[in-house]
Amino acid sequence: MHLSNIYTLLVSFTNCLFSKVSWSTSDFSLEGDYLLGGLFALHEIEHETTLFSTETTECFRHLSSKSGYQMLQVMRFAVEEINNSTTLLPNVSLGYEIFDHCSNTKNLNSVLKLISKNGSIKPKEKLNNYQPKVIALTGPYGSSKTITIAPLITMDLIPMVNYGATSYALSNKLHYPSFVRTIPSNKDLIEMIIHIIRWFGWNWVAFLGSQDDYSSDGLKLFNKYISNTGICLAYQEGLSLNANYSLALKKIDMLNINVIVVYALPQYASKIIKAAIANNIQDKVWIASQAWSMNQQIPREPGIEKIGTIIGITERLLSLSGFDEFIYKTRGALDAGHNDRAESDIQGKSKTCNQFCDYCSLLTAEEIINENPTFSFAIYAAIYTIAHALHKVLQCDINECSKNTMAKPYMLLGEIKKLDFPLSGRQVKYNDNYDPTISFAVVVWRTNMNPPQFEMVGTYDTHPEITFTIDNSLMPWINSGSVPFSNCSVECTTGHSRQPEGDPYTCFPCAESEWSDEGSTTCKTRSVVYPQFTEIASIAIMVSTVCLIILLIAIFSIFAYSYDTPVVKSAGGSMCFLMLTSLILSSISAFFFFGKPTFVFCLLRNAIFEFFFTVCISCLTVRSFQIVCVFKMAAQFPKVHSLWVKHNGQWIFIAFASFIHFISCVIWMTASPVKLIADSWTYKDQLMLICEMGNTITFTIVVFISWFLGFLCLLFSYMGRDLPKNYNEAKSITFSLILYYLTWIAYFTAYLTIKSKYVIILNATAQISSINGILFSYFIPKSYIIIFQPHKNTPAYFQTSIQNYTQTISRT
């Protein structure tokens, strides 16, 4: 099934690849030294095709979009202006290849053609060898469409200078490394909306959106940024095209919400406004997002003046000098050649791949000029951004550009981040995420005029500093010129306080230390949760840790008293004391898991254990290696064995492994340190104090070193499994390390799946279990021989074991 669909897609792409535009003066193509790609929605699709549709989207069969055609003309205007310039790209011409993307998320054929090279795509080719058809591209309009195709373009670091995608996710350069935008992101738009709401003192608002990346991203950011502002989101909903808009608006009206944020694409906003008119929703304040704030059709809906005041957000600069003249000129040329091209236009339908527009030639210059100008400057700035970057790459001066330099797409990307140039009175520059500086305008709709007008009443800028202002005297409020009321409740006058049975619409956020049931009128105090010193589990672990430390100290004393005996020497001699000291210090970390956690407790509870236990593991690793070395490798590699003994190889290895692990622990604790957080989201009635593990990468390195040393230790133990009994540590070491691995696998599984204070107790248990594994499998048996079987702790006994092993080996 899937193979046939992929085949169909490739066939469609091939057909598009080899088709030619049937008229030389097409709006869609222009020859030049460097080609730019353009994706615009000249048509709109009401319903998306299925994910694995076998049919190629033919845009001309769907609804026309005059706004999309106007956007295309802005790109053509910018290219012509740049080509006529004698200073920006002298002796270099720009061309373009434009496709109708027709608002279709899965319309990939045009994108495949733009990134192809001589009819093929080689995504693994080196960047310095790869020269796709276009040097850069702009578009498409809409976040969902952009997110779908962006990976195809950014995988080869082709600059995708976008004019109409606002999703904040696209600012993530790890996922979209070559995505650049000339339009503010959703984050900036949401901050602007919050500025407007707070300016007029509202705090009881509704948020209506659509079911797409644009709206869902906006709603998520709105919820995030209204925290601690006093704004209460009284109603929120994402609407599909077939949703019951009337029902949603009636709910808003019943809740006495008078401010409604409509953060949606034009087709959804149009349905919302039409439903408001039909349901006689009156005297509301509608805040329009940038996507529809300058829409030309919605203000003309009959009865729109009754629904209230519509406030829109748009770009400050809406008109481009010389654009009107360009349109009149191109329309004149089109009308003169219209009859000659009629036949070729019809032929083009069947031969071109989304490069046909049957209604475009019928549009008058006035219709194009009067279309929604919201994205005009963004498109204009996108083309000039590419041109200025190309200017830098080609090392242009005021006279000429170096044609010895072959510009590659990735070269432009490096220059774009450094750009800072004036354009039509605006400064074009980008931050580290390739997002632009902000220059918004606040407009109100004058729907009582014919034709409707858009009046600028405020501004919001972030360069050179953040400024926001609205002229209140210009606001056309419905209620006798006063600001509409949309608050949780009427503010109390001085000397009065609100009674518990007050206004039913009173809303206020509970503090982080509080919680409330849905529909409740009171906030309850959360219980602060962490392992207490007085809990039974805590007491049990701390008592067992004290006993463990006492036992370790006792064994340390026994080994020190019996230092010159064969058992102590066979166990590692002086190395045993380093191991026992490391285990004692590792045990101390268990005490930092109990009581109210602090930054110091978070820092010490795992760092102490990880470092000192790894020192002990490195000693075991060397011990396992030495036993194999003495009995097996000394005879086969005498020189290597001699160097190991002569230069104290065991201590060099322990010091090296411990130093590397110490450095990794320091980086773990300093680069992105472990920190204390209050988990208020897992349980609504609890505030759980937990310590985060810090940076995942550095923490993984710390654990990997310890686990890798353990693996080497197991390997050497297995190699020495048939050695003399007195020297054979394979079973004890294997048991202790398997217990160590299983314990920590169980802990990390619980840590990733369970959110509870008992996971913290399990962490302490895992540490104590790891230490006990080494203690009871390695040191206790040797202590037992020293105390209760002294006859086995003699040179003669050990010599007999070696002789028996030698005889066995010689017989085999």
C-alpha cells in the first residue's frame, strides 16, 4: 500500500520536474544568476487530503485566494527592485521559481523540485558540493505547512526565510537549523496581546483558536505567560471547521466574558464572527491575531458593527513605496498580452505543476493593491535578507560582485545572523534563533464606515528598547466611550472586603503552595512531601547505614591487624584499605536523602556515592586483572608483566580512572548542576520536593564510567574463573557486580515511571545495596577466614593451592 503511494508521489514529482512553463513572461518564473524559491497559497483547500493520498494536489481546482496572489506580487516586486539596484548586487541578477502551495500541508512536489539538483535529490551529499536549484526560498504561509516541509529544506541548510509561520517551535535551531523568519513568532504575538489586555485592566477573557499548530502553540504560550499577571482564562477552545461555533459563543456570553481573543487563521475567524452576528452577540471586545487582523472580507459582513470593538495586531509598516506603480505596470502588460496567452494558459493547466492561476489575470490592479497588506513587509524583508546575505558571500562592493566565488546555500545562512540593515524605515536584524526585531501596530476596525477602515491606535516595538503605548482617545468603545468591563468581579472600595459568598464569577489563581478542586471557591494548602527523618523507612535505612559503616571500620581494623597474612595480601594488600575507605565514604551519602532537601543535600547525595564507589570499582577491576595477569599472562607476555609490576601499573590505572571520573563529576555538578525543585504538577494536593539529576549528558557520562569499569571487572573475573580457590575472586566479584547492576536498573526504571517520595528512598536503598554487595561477597568471607579459620591463612596453605592448580594445568 505504502510502496504504491510512494511510487505515485515520485511519478508526480517527475512529471513536475520535466514540465515547462508554457509562457516566457510567467508570474511564476524568472531567469537569473541565482534562483530564489517562492511558495504562496494562490488557492485554498477547505478539507485536507488523507495522509497517504495517491493523488497529486492540483491547486487550480480549489478556491482562489486573492491575498496569496498579492503576496506573490510582493516577491516579484522585491526581486525586480533588487535587480534594478546598482549597489546591492551589481552585475548579478536574481531569478525565481514560484509555486502555488495552495494551503496544503502535504503538497510536497514543488518543494522537491526547488531542492533538487539536475532533477535529483541527494540529501547525504556534502554541503560544499551540493548546489540545489534555488539558493534560498521564502514561504509557505502557515505554521502547519511550514513545519511539514521544513525538514526537507533545512537538512541541507538551505535558508528558508519565511514570511508567514509564527509557531514558536520553529525557533528551535536544533530541529530547524536554517529556518529564518521575518515575521514575529507566536511568543511575540502573545506577549503583545497580554500587553493590550493589561493596558485596559481586563482579567476575565476567553481564547478561541483553531485545531492547528498556529493556534495550539498560541494557546499554550498564552496559558504560560498569563501566570502571575492576574489574568484569568475563563474559557478556551480549539475549533475545527465543522465545530458548533454558536454553542461556544453562547457559553462565553453566559459567563459574562466581554473580551475574546480570536487566535486563528482567517477561515476560522470568519466563521466565529459570522456566528457572533447570527447569534446576536453584542458589545464584546474582539482581539484579532495577526493572521486576520487586516482581513479585507470579514469587516464587510452585514451586522458586524453590532458585535462590538475589534482590535487587531499587525506589522507597523503596511505599504511599500513603488509597489502600486509596479502592479499598474504589470497589469498593463498582462492586459495587452491577454488574448495572445489565452490558449497557452489552457495548455499550461495540464503541463505545469502548480504554476497556473486562472483567476489571476482577471484581477484588477486595484483589487491586488487593496488586498490584506499584513505580510507585505515580511515578504519584502525576506527577499532583501537573501539579497544582503548574497551580497556578503559574493564580496560585493558598490561596483561589482566577485563572480569567482560560487555561493552555496549554507554560506548565506552564516551571513544572515550578522545582518543589520535599514529597509523602508525599519531595521532588519535577527537574534540567535533567526527571529526578527518586533515592530507591531495596534489597529481598530471602523466597521461603521463604507468601505471599512483600519485605524492605528497604538504601537509596540522591541528595538532599540521595548515600548508599548495606546491612544485611549482613539478607541471606538460602544458603551458611551467607556472601557468595557471584563473582570472576575467588581473591585472592592477602600475599607471593604469581599465576602466568601460574593460574585460567582470571582476567579483568582491559587498560589503554588495551594490547590483547588474543579469548581471550588476556596484554595487548600498543599502538603509538602519529602522523606522525613522520623519515617520508618528512613529510620531503617539510616540504622542499616550506621551498622554498615561500623562493620566496614571493623573489617578495616581486622585487615590492618592481619596485614602481613596471605589472605590480606591475596585480597589486594594496601589496595584493600583504599577500597574500604571508599565504601565508608560512599555510605555517608545515604544520610543526605532524608529531611527537607536543600541545594547542598541535592549536590552531595549522589556525587559522593558516585565518585567513591567508582574508586572502589576501579580497585576491583585492577584486582581482577592482576590475578589473571599473574597466573595466565605473565608466562605469555613476560615483558608486559614486568613493566606493569615495575611501574606500579595498578596504582596508575586506579589514579587515572579516578581522575577521569572526578573530572566528569565536577562537570556534572557545575555545567548544569543538580537543583532542588518543587513538583507541583504530579499531584494536585501535594508539593513534592525533589532533586533533579542535572544535565542528562553529563550525568550519563558519570554513570557510564562506573558501569564500564564494572563490565571490565566482570570480564576479567570470568577469565579467572578456573584459578586456585584462594585466589579465585570470580564468584564473589560477579555476584557483587550483578547485584549492583540489577539494583540500579530497578531504580532507574522506577525513577522514570513513578513520581513519589519513595523513589528517593529507593535511591538510598540502591546505594546501600551496592555497597553491601561488595562487602558481603568480597570482604566478609576473607574476614571469616582470618578470624575463624586461621589454618587457611598460612603461606603453606596458599602454596599448596598454587601447586595443585599448576599440576592440573600441566595435565590438561
